[in-house]
Amino acid sequence: NNLDCVILLQKPKIAPFVNQMKAKIANILETSSENISIKATTNEKMGFVGREEGAAAYATILLVKD
């Protein structure tokens, strides 16, 4: 039914790519890109994400049985 994603990273900024990402994910999940939410945030220079040693992502998806 829908997917909510949060991506934690310091760099690069993903705003220019969000629409492309939503379209690709929607295609894979066979749903509309309107059902996909992608947000990005930094980790305020804390931990491995803040030190730019990696990234983290969280996703919550709601599935509906046909």
C-alpha cells in the first residue's frame, strides 16, 4: 500500500534524486510513486554516519492483501 523511507547521511544531498528513486522503487513494488515517501536527514556529525564513514536507512512498509 505504501512505503516510508528515511535515509541518514551527511553527503551527498539526495534531494535532486528523490523523484528518480521513488519512480524506481514504485516500479519494483508495482505501485504508484505517490505511495512512496523518501526523506533524508543528517546525523548531526555523530556516529559513523556523522563521520561520513557510512549511511543508514530505515523503511516502513504497509502491505495489503489482494
